[in-house]
Amino acid sequence: MAGVATLGASALLLTGCGAAPSASGPSGSATASDYTACMVSDSGGFDDKSFNQSGYEGLQSAVKDLGIKEKHVQSKADTDYDPNLRSMVQQGCKLTVTVGFLLGDATKSIATANPNSHFAIIDYNDPTFPKNVKPIVYDTAQAAFLAGYLAAGTSKTGKVATFGGINIPTVTIFMDGFADGVKHYNEKKGKSVQLIGWDKDKQDGTFVGDFKQVDKGKVLTQGFLDQGADVVLPVAGPVGGGAGSAILDAKSKGKDAKLIWVDSDGYLTAPDYKSVILSSVQKTMSTAVETVIKDDKDGKFDASPYIGTLANGGVALAPFHDLDSAVPADLKSDLDQLKKDIISGTVKVESKSSPTK
Amino acid sequence: MVGRTVSLTLDKAPAKAGDVTFKVRNLTVTDHNGQHVVDDLSFDIAKGEVLAIAGVQGNGQTELTEAILGVQPHVAGSVALDGEELLGRSVKHVLGAGVGFVPEDRTLDGLVGTFTISENMILDLYDKAPFARGVGMKPGVIAENAARKVEEFDVRTPSVSAAVGTLSGGNQQKVVLARELSRPLRLFIASQPTRGLDVGSIEFVHKRVIAERDHGTPVMIVSTELDEVLQLADRIAVLYRGRLVGIVPATTSRDVLGLMMAGVPAAEAEASAAAHVSGATTAAVSEPAGHEGESHV
Amino acid sequence: MALGWICSVLLLALAGYACFLTVKRRRTPGWLGGIFAVVFLIGFMIWIVAGGRDPEPSISLGGLMAGAVTLAVPLVFGSLSGVLCERAGVVNIAIEGQLLLGAFSAAVVATVTANVYVGLISAAVAGALVSLVLAVVSIKYLVNQIIVGVVLNVLISGLTSFLFSTLLTADPEHLNKPGRLQAVDIPFLADIPIIGPILFRQSLVGYLMYVAVIVVYVGLFHTKWGLRVRAVGEHPQAADTVGINVNRTRFINVLMGGAIAGIGGSFFTLVSVDAFSKDMSGGRGYIALAAMIFGRWNPIGAFLAALLFGFADNLQSIITIIGSPVPSQFMAMLPYALTVVAVAGLVGRSRPPAADGIPYVKG
Amino acid sequence: MSEKTTPEPQATGRNSAPEPIDTRVPGVTTSEAVASDVVLDTAGGQMPPSAVPAATQRRGRDHDRDGSGSVLHQIFTGNAMVSFLSVLLAIVLGGILMAVTNPKVAVTAGYFFAQPGDLLTEVIRPYTALVQGSIFNWAGADLAAQLYPITETLTVATPLICAGLGVALAFRAGLFNIGAQGQIIFGALFGAYVGFAWHLPIGLHLLVVILAGLVGGAVWGGVVGLLKARTGAHEVIVTIMLNYIANFLLLFLLTTPAFQRKGSTNPISPFLDPTALFPELLGPQFRLHAGFLAAIAATAFVWWLLNRSTIGFEFRAVGANPSAARTAGINVARSTILVMAIAGALAGLAGVAQVSGTEKYLSGGVAASIGFDAITVALLGRSTPWGTFFAGLLFGAFRAGGVAMQAQTQTPIDIVLVIQSLIVLFIAAPPLVRAIFGLNPRKKKTTTSGTAGSRTGDVKSGAAV
């Protein structure tokens, strides 16, 4: 510690000889605004390579594009939600975005107590929310359905796999959609591609137990590969990196395996694994967040829930990027058709975890 | 060691032995390896009599006293005090039956070093009247009791609230004695009561032990110091490898006792000692001496 | 299924026998524990697999074992660190911190220097740095070793999380993109069926683990140095009187332990996955502590205990992959429950080195 | 023999016991020090403990008494300067850490010598926010807003104190209870279930909830004691493992309809009935609830238990010298089971404070990291009841302030962990602090003189009873 301190201090001294800037305001590209948008993460933190991070990116792009001010706080534990939200309100936030169902109750109570502030909450909807809360929810199962179909269609071994961090709806909604996608493929093509790691009927399967033990995700994925799976969908935030790592290892040993990322386009956000990322089940949260902020800034806040679907582009299957050639043309057209069918309602995607409308 | 050079003598009246109230029958203690560390012991102690257990360290003395107290797990036989069977009862019950117990290692078993003198003075009486009522303790009574005992037993300390660990060995032993002798006893057991003490303290301890005897309590002293045994005992029981070699009167000579402590039966030891005195060395002496060496382990 | 019932009966009998021995205050023999563990696992697997939905469950033994070893590596290093410290009489609760800082340092240094080996060495240094604080504060300044250990874990968790949030996420490309230590086959040995790929297709860190276990074991029990260390842990006063510098011995051992745990931490970032993330050691330091006690303060015992834990952990994952009638949360309890059963039912009273946790002051 | 008769040096902070007067800070008068001595002696009771479980050390070691130290004692007696410097040092180190990692500071540091004030401002700002968020917010619009931070500190401190007491009590009986986390979960689990599933009249309901929480914690703690007493299983292993098991059990139950809200699949329980909640102490705009009073009561209870009851006497005797306790007729096995059950019940109370006071529902993260923070709290409080109480308040303040600091200055709350742990480390090792500030002229003799000093301190504080 002392070492770090001295090092830091001397670094400061060494560099501390420049000239002071003249007293001017912050040099933002957009016109400065007094409008402040804020965000509170759940206990995963903004660097979770998952929905907290996507939401945060939305806030950042709002700052850049709209020239607003922002504040954000990470929750270290579930007990932090209420105080964090209160302090955001105290800091004069016009709109506070909260991330995750865990913040639902805190958001509701703070919003009720502060009717003049606006709130938005990602991944949670409660019909009893007051009029100043906008729920932003995603029917992720729709996109995951496509991913399941894609996985089944590209699997050479006839086995695909998925695992989660913890058995909670925001995780299992991916797995449900994925399972149905595989099932749909089997029914349509008369195949019997098998899904391991998730049993939709029992709503149970393989879980890491937390969102931290990345190396355990790797061992799990190796287990899947040993079982013969060759497409893996990890729904476990940073632990997905473990899956990527295992698949890279397998690939270096000449085994053909692929990864499907979740939340964001992994090709862009987890570039380490881009050579094995087949696609991603995207929730375009950053766009939604930015839109809500923009609307509120323009005085157009409304509390009607935003439900991201394939139809409105809130959820999507990411491009195949480098592995484009691994996806046969007829599978691509199947997927396009399937997407249309889901949007039109001909194909129904159902999950216990789907958001309440 | 100190006792020998100073050659303390103790003024003590002959024992006025009364009824036999403490009876040990066929007591056997098994250790975790299945060995009999105390093997089929039987003896009595009468009221107003000191029975000293002599023997080289490690011949079952510790286990014997602990078996009577109730902390040895695997025991068989019978230990009766005033007709009541004590074997198999809890330590609390045994102490409650009127057994005073001075363990051989005061810092290990006799005292809690970080506790105050007051607290150590009631270590086995903490939940009894007048020190407690229900689960509540009475600090005033406890402190008062300690002050009285410190005075009575001449414990040298600045305060009864001092940690007992800060006292000298002699004063620590006095605390143990003060505690154990402070209630009406029906049996008093003291192991190595003067180990590591200075001359003055030894004398004090010995006087208190004899006073307890004269009060009519059966007393059992365990000591590896032959001088101490000879000074305190009315009768001497010699232990060797967990077995009773014999019980002899306190007038028995040092040489005989020495031989008995090496495992030679009483009668043989008498004969051998007599022969030794007459100048004829026999193999009987050197052979058990070898055993003695082993028994140290 | 019949076999399952036989196993159950056997288990009950064994447990009953162990209870009988415990009640009789006799030592439960070691072989009983071994048999119990084996029968338990067989019975458990039969139970699980019988209810699975896969008609032909195919647990690949090789994969199961390989995963178990992988999960056990940090635990082994951590528990060796514990053994080294506690054999010399210093309680090391800070294993978690040592693993975490080792992982952090390996990631950052390997990225900055673009050299994984430098990263590996830095992990050892980082672990030793944690130990240095532990040693200085607890040996020199006599602060309770448990306090220091617990506090160090909090400190390292806070420090690495803080630096991760402020620096590493801002520029992962230049701070948190270490390379990989690739697995290296040992010629011939790696070709042995089943155990070859498990044991002899490891990364450098994996081989270091074997070396560390052997070196620590031989060092502690078959060298003069080890005798001195154990003397210091059992009876420092006596050691002092024969001229052993008690506190220096402790200091050195604690530093070595830290370095070993640090290397264990590097496994997370240099071998297992490709980047550091918050609290990625995930409490494994505490499991390592348990493994050390379970292994009775013996390097081989700790190694086996860590392996057993890794095995149970991987077994439960694989079973959920195949599908089992037991809810996944209960499966996840398996390694922990197994440890409790093993420690309570079979290992019983274990005795730490006599002077463990007690600072030594001359005179 | 020398092993048994040589007094062992005390393992904890013996060197932190009162120093001779001449090293005292000029500003602290002796009367203040004496006054705090008295406070402490009523607080710590007759026998200040060893924070080290003696059973995890060796049986029958002749421990010296611990310096009678709790945080308050440390702060107000001879070591006031050291305590002050410890906090200062931790804050400075934390400041440096913030400075080197803050990009804004990097900018200001670039012209440090031109405008040194800017750099300082950037470092001081977070600390100002910390105080504003934990004690008094002078920028608040009205009195309520100004006082809100201190109430928040008390709210956050409530479960820390309860769980800290559980850890401290076990410590005193020689057991290292790492299992507060699992015991909190069990307390919360039982309490919450009774709170939302049963519908009882006002008053009775809360009582039953508290009782259920106490029982839940006691069961989970008692299991540890039972295993330890009956089989000799090491409590450290068992508590660590039971933490995980409790956590997974909680996660499982939250997936079952019995624990989920109607019509929801999220792992969150229904709200507890209003009758099952701790009443708010200062009205709805504050989170402070009567659970804090329960924490005070628990502290007083533990003090009474340890210092004025026969049960506590047994606990302390077993903790300090199990062998002597056994010889004195104390049932060590029963004590072990009982102390773990009571420790668990205290942690269970922390769980109740969470579900019935602060959060009002049960979720997977209900225990946060309270169970682990509680260990540090108990250690900082030297395992005395009131020491733990004040240590809990201090940590509560840091936690509450950390939230405000993060909100105002975007400093990650992890820095609070760093500063907290540095403070504990420094306060535990006064000679280290003195050495850093060059306050100790006889450097070479640091350890020995520290030891001797504390020995005299021991006798003195003992004499004060």
C-alpha cells in the first residue's frame, strides 16, 4: 500500500509542472444543459458486461448526443438500492434510470415519495407503479428463440447447450426462448437436436451460482463440450468470458465450437472471443435508455411501459460477423421468415419470465 | 527439589482416622488406544486421614484423579463417596457432592489466567448461592468473597481485580487452594500441590492440607516428590504403570518406597531394601530401575 | 437402482460405525473416511442419474476429472499457503486476498509488459506483498493474526474493485488483456489414457502446483529446514532455545506462503480466463482454508482435500448438465454439504500446530 | 514446563493498551482519559476479553489479559493520538488512491504547482461528501434533510451491530464464527416468512416475527455448535460451508411459489404485513426504525449476559481456558452449543432488522455482505458489546457516507472498504502508526516496550473494576 502511495505521489510530483487552464466552462461538444439524468446499477455494477453496462452506455451516449449532465451510482449490495436512489433524487436528477428487477420496490417507493421526479426502470414492470415511472422491459425470449433455431441449425453434433448465472427470470428468459427455438427447429426439420443445461418444463438447469466465478464458467463449458455440445449460450454476465475461453481452447485443439453472446453484440463488446462468436441475443438497451432520456428532456415523458420486441427492434439477433460463412443460406432465410412469423404472431414465443404487458 | 535441600519438617499430629467414607473399587481407565492407564485400583480413605499417591510421573496418577473428577471418558469400576456412586457422573455433580480438587497443573486446569482473582475464586462456584441467583451473578458478593479469601490465604496481590495470570506461581496456587477449601468438603484431592512453589508457599500449602485433614476430611494427595509424600501422608499408595504396587504406612523407608515406585511389590521391596542396607546388591534393584527409565516416557 | 439401495445401506452402516466410535471416543480410522467418500459418491451418482431425463447418461470420466483438477488448482495453491504459514505458527486467513491480488497483478502486469511470465512472477510478488503486511503487522507488531487476515481480505477486495472500476474498465486494452499461459503436453505421459490428459496436459501453473505440493511436503517433513519450521509452529520457546530464530522463520514462511497463493491467483487470469474481473476469486480463499484444515495441516492432505472439493464441485455441474430430479440450488450445495459431512462425520477433531496463532515474544 | 508457566504474550493489540502518561497527546487531559476508562469498564465489564478465540490457540495457555480496549477506549485514552493518526493516515492513503485514479485529478495534477488548490479540492470533495452523507448535511434544505444522514448511519449500523454482537459473543467463547452471513439469511428467512405468510394482530405479529428470526438464526448457529461439540468439526470450516448452503437454500426458496409474490416469477418475496414491521422512529421520510432500539437492547443484553450472568461466565471461561473450565465443572459441549445458538440468534436479529425494518421484503441479497462486515466490526470492537456497538456505528457511517460520496463525486464505493480496513489495521497496531509518524523514539524496543506497557495497562484496568 505504502509503495503504491509513494509511487502515486511521486508520479503526481513529476507531472505536476504544467500550466493551469484558464477558467473556462467544460468544453462539451454539444450545448451544455442543466438537465441531469442519473442511473443506479444493481449489485452487478456497471462493468458487468451485461445489462448494467448496456444501460450505462445508453446514459453515456445521451450525455454525448444531448449535452446533458449525468450521475451514476453502483450498488454494491441489495441493501444499497434505496439509499442510492434517494441520493440521486437529492442530487437533483430529473430522470433516474434503475437497472434490474431488484430495484423495483425501491424505485416504486422513492417515486411515490417524489412525484415530481421521473424514473425509468429496466427489466421490471409493476402495474402498480405511480405515473412517474416508466418501465423498460424486453421480451428477450423472442430473440433467444431465433438464437436457439440458429444454434440447432448450425450444430454439427446435434447438441447445443446453455447455462446461467443464477436461476432468476432475467436469466432464464433467454434460456426459455433458446429452448423453444431448438424445439421449433426440431419440429420443423424433423431433427432431434438436443439442448442440455436447461429444462424448460422444470424451469431448472445448470447455473454457476453467481456472476463472479469466471473460471467456473470455463469448466462448466468444458463439461458441455465433453458432453458433445458445440454451440453454447452463457447467460451469466462476466462469466460468459469463461465460456468464450473454453471454446477458444477447444478450437485450438481442432474442435469446432461456437459461442452465442447475450445482451450486447459480443463481437463488439467481447472482442477477445470474436473468432468464435456466432451471434448475440441483443437487448438494445442503450438505445432505449437514450430515447427515454431524450423524451424526458424534451418534456415528453410518459409512463407507458416500453416493451422491446423483435418488432420494434428492442431485441434482436446480432449479425454473424466473422462466422457468416458458417451459417447456410437457407438457415438465414429460415431465420428471416421466423422473425417475421414471430412479429406477426404466427409463431408464439412464450416464457414464464416474459414481461407482463 | 527445593523441599529436599531445605528439609522442611511439618508439625502434624497423628491422624485421627474416622469412618471410611471414600471407597474406590476396581477402577480402570482406558485411553484412546485401548491401553489401561489405570488398572483395577481399589483403596479406601477414612475421614481425617491423608492418603498420598506416590509414583513416578506418568504412571496413571493424572488419569486416576481425573477419573474421580469425571473428566476421563472411558472408565469402569466404582468410586463411592459416602455411599454415593460418583463414577459416570458429571464434573459438576462430583464437585457438588463435596469434592475439593486441586489439579496438578494450575495454569492448565486450575485457573483461567485472563480472569480476575475474584472470578477465579469462584470458578466452580459461580452458579451457586451466594454468588448467583438464577442466572444472574452478584459482583458485590463475589468481590467481597475474594477480598476475604485473599486475606485468609495471604495472596499477595494489589487488587482482587488483577488477572490471576499476573500473580506468581505460589500466589496462583493459593488462589486455587482458597477456592477449593472454601466450602464444606467430604473429600479433598490435591495433585502436585506444591509444584514449582517457593519454600514459604510450600509450608503454607502443607499446613492448609493438614488443617483440612484435621477438620475430618478424607484427603488424597498426589505427588511425585517423595519428601512431600512422606511429610503429608498417613498412608502411602504407590502407583506403577497404572497398578497399585501397594499401600504402606507413612513410616515406610525411602528406599522401600523408591523400589516400589519402580514396580517392586511391597514385601519384595522391604526384603531387597534390607539386603541393600546390609551391603549386598541384588539384581532386583537394577532390573526395575530399567523399567523406571521406560516409564518416564 | 438396487445398487443405489445397497450404497445407502452401506453408508448408513459406515456412518453408524463412525458415530459408535465417536461416542466411544475412539479415533475413527482414516480408511473409513475413504470408503465413506467413495460409496457416498457412487450412491449419489446412481441416485442422480437414475432420475435424469437422458436415457443414456454419459458422464465422461476424463472430463469430470479434468474439470475437477482445474477447479482445484487455486484451492491447492491457497491451501499450501495456509499450510506453510500455520506450520510456522501464523494463522493465514488472508488467502482470499492473496489469490485475488495475485490474479489482479498477473492480469495487469502481463498486459503492461506483454509477457505472461513476468505476469506470473508479479503474481507471486503480489501474494508475497499481502503476506508482507500480514507478517509485519502480526509478527512484528503482534496484532491478532485473524484480525489482520480478515481485514486484508476486505482491503484487497476493495482495492482491486476500486482500481478495476476506475482504471481497468477505462482502458482494458492496455491494462486488462493478459495473454495466456498455454497448456503444455509432457511427452509420453500425456498419452496415457484418461489420466494422461488430466495430469500431464497442464499449463505452467498446473505443473507448478505439483512441484509446489511435493516441495512443500518434502521440505516440511523430510528436511532440516522443515523440522525447524515445525518446531517453531509447535513449540517456539524450545525452538528458540536451540537457536532457531522464531520470528524470522515465521516471516520467511509467511512470505513464501503468500508467493505461492499469488501464483495460484494468477491461474484465474493467466490460465483459466483472459481478464481480471471483480472479486473473481469468489471466496475460494476460504474454501482453501477449509481444505487445509480438512487436510490436517499436511500438504498432501490439503492437496487431496482441494481435489475432493474440486471434484464435488464439478460433479454437481455435470449432473445438472445431464439433468437431475434435484433442484439445481441443492446440487450447488453438494460440495459444501459434502465437506460438512466429511469434516463432522469422519475427520473429527483435527489438531492445528500447537503455537498456531500465538505471537512469539522472546523471553 | 516452561511452555506452561511462561506467560504468553497476548495475541491481540496488547501493545495498544494505555501508554504511560508522558506519551499522551497534550490535548487530551487525563480526566477525559479516566472518564472514558470508567465508561469502558462499565461497558467492557469485569473482564476485557481476548479477541482471539483461545480454543483456536492452545489449550491452557496462560494468556495475559487483553488490554481493556474497545474503539472508544482506544480513541479517548492514551492512544487518542494514535487513533487520530490512524484515521488520518487511512484517509490520506485513500485520498492518494483516489487522486492517482481520478482522471480529473490527473488533469489538475498536471498543473499542480500552478494551482495546488485544484488538486486538493478534487481529493477533499469526496471526503466532504462522506461526512455530509453520514453525519450532518449542512447543505440540506430543511432540518429533516440536514439530519437525514445521521439517521441513515444508524439505520445501516443496525444489522451490523446485531451481527457483530453475534460474532463477538462467539469470539469470547473461543469460537471464530464466520457464519454470521448464513445466520442472517436464516433469521431473515424465518422472520420474513412469518411476516408475510401469517396475518396476526398488530404488536403480536412483530413479536412473532422477531422470535421467528431469532429461532432461525439460532438453529443455523446452533448446528455449528452441535457439530463442534459432538464431533469436533472445526467451526471455521463448518460456518464457511453453512454460509454457502444457506445462500443456495434462500435462492431455491425464492423460486418457489410459497416465497414469491403473486403473479411474479421474480425471486422476491411479498412485502411483509404492516403489522410485522418495526415502527418508524422519526416518521416516513426517514428510514430509521425501531430495529435500532432492538440493537441497543441486544447490546445491553450481551453485556449483561457476558458480565453479569452465569451463562456468560461459562462462555468466557470456556473461551479463555477450556481445560480449566472443564475441571471447574463447566459443561464445555453445552456451552459451545449454547453460545453458537445465541450468536446465531443475534445474527438472526440482524436478518429481522433487514426484512422487517429496512428492506421490508426478502430477496436473494438480503444479507448483503453484513455477515462478513460483522467480523471486522467485532474485531474492531475488541469483542466487547459496547465496543462492537460503536464499531458498528462507525462502519454504518462509512457505508451511509459512501453512498453519498458515490452519488456526489462518482467515487466508487469500494474506496470505503479500503479506508475502513486501513483504519482497522492501523488502530490495531499503534506502534506501526507511531513508527510511520516517527513518534516512537525507542524504535528498536517497539515490541517489547509495547508489551510491557500493555501489561501494566492490564493490571490498571483490572484494578478499576
